[in-house]
Amino acid sequence: MHLEGADIGPQDEEGHATVEREDATNSLKAWLKPAYPDLNVAPKQEITLPFSVDIPANADPGSHWGALLAITAPAAQSNGAAVNVRTGVILLVHVLGPVTEKLVLESVSVPRFAESPPIPIEARFRNEGTVHEAPQGTIEVRNLFGSVVATGTLPVRNVLPGVVRRIGTSVGEGVWLGQYTVYLRAKYGDAGQELYSQENIWVVPWRTQGWKVLLGLGFVLWVIIARRRFRAFWIVLKTGLPPPKDY
């Protein structure tokens, strides 16, 4: 097995990373020093792999990232090809000094209509600063009367500088009907800067409760159509005489 540092970069907005060349200002590759760059590991053996992060004195303040990879020796296949396996751990380092903390709430996605809770909520954060941030978001859902019907929190995820990170969750339970407002508040940074969003959603449980609505509408329609018969029946009960022919 061989150990070495590597650069990583974001693969998508879900937080997946891939090994690729990174900007030198953010690279952590050259700082990683494994104690045992090459070693043999016996089958079923569990080992500890110590390493150090050697930060130069002139390192730029802010976030630096990379990965420590463990690479197995190529294993020959029957067709003559060779395969090796790489696994590793992602490292984020914050070098102290003057940094810029700026996180932007790019968008908040809430469906316009839903049949029932839980309500899916997806927030996209863009980091325009120089240090990675982990926003802490709280969610509050209120009905038309302003009463709180559900609360929740966003999972805490790191957002690298220059990257957009999508963070999702869902809130609510029970039977809802009508319009609701979803409030999202997120704080980040040492100063606790706050981001805010407000979205509306209509919840109509037409599949589970729609038959009750149709039954009620059918009853009202039947009453409207049969109102003359009801009136005639009432006259018979009140007077004991048949209703007029032109009634």
C-alpha cells in the first residue's frame, strides 16, 4: 500500500468530491506527510496510519483542502489488465488570519402544491468568501392563522469557497389542508450572520381526503336538485294536505 496526498474538487452540488488538480492557493496536497508512505498490510489486519499536516509559515489565510489516499498495489486480472484501489479521507484546514466570510442563499425550493406532509425543502448556498462555512438552518412552518405547525433543522454541511452546496431535508406530519408558509433562517460564521427565506405552499390531500370532499359536494348538489320535493314534503307534514299542483 502506498500513501500520498492528493488534490480534490467538488463533483456536484451534493457534496461529492473527486480527485483532481486544485488551485494552488487552496491545495493541501503538499502539506500532507504520512509517517509510512509505503507499507504492507496483512489480510484481516487493522492498522493505524499516522500523518501530519505541515503548514508553511507563509500559507494564505482561509480554507485549504485535500485528501490522504491509500493506494493498493495493482492486482493483475485474468485478461492481463491491472486494477488498483484508492481510498482516503478528506481534510479541511482553516489557516487563521484575515479572511472573508460571505455565504449567499442562492435559492430555496419548496413545492407549490403537496398532498400531505412531510414537505421537502432544498436550500442552495453559495460561498463567496475565502473560508469554508457550515450553515446552521432552522425551519418553521406556519398556517394561515400564523400558528406554528412544524419545525425542523437543515443538516450541517460544509460549503467550500467558490462552491454551491445543495442541502435538503423535510418537515411536518399529520393532516394539513390549505396554504402554509415555510420560513428558513440560517446562520454562519463567527459573527453569526443570518440568511432568511420565506416560501408559500398549498397542501391539498386530494388522494386521501378527496372522497370526503366529493361526497359532501354530491350531497349539496342532491339537496339543491331535490329542494322542491323537500318543500312539498314539508307542506304535507305541516298542513296534512297535498301540496298545490303548481307548487
